[in-house]
Amino acid sequence: MKNKFTIAILLFFTTSFTLGACSDWTDIEGIDIKQPNIQEQNPELYTKYLENLRQYKADTEHKKV
């Protein structure tokens, strides 16, 4: 009987320490990361890219897939 009592007490303390480890500081927080795209970084280069892309698509010599 005494052995069961000690096992129960050890189990109680083990679970209380385990549950105590899950406090607020372990919660996951979302952070805002701003990742600028090419249009925001260099608008002139982006417009040149779009012009070249339109020209490439208008050209009939490339293979269309």
C-alpha cells in the first residue's frame, strides 16, 4: 500500500512539473515580415521586364507550350 502511495505522489509531482512547463512564454506569436517585391524595389526595372515579356510573347518565333 505504501508503494502505491509513493508512486501516486511521484506521478502527481511529475505531471504538475510537466504542466507547469507550458506557460505563456512558450506560445507562438505571429510577426509581420515585410518582403518587398521587385515592383517596390526597382519600378523602372520591373516596367522594362514587363515590356520585354510582352515583346517576347508577341514574337511568333518562340515555341508555345
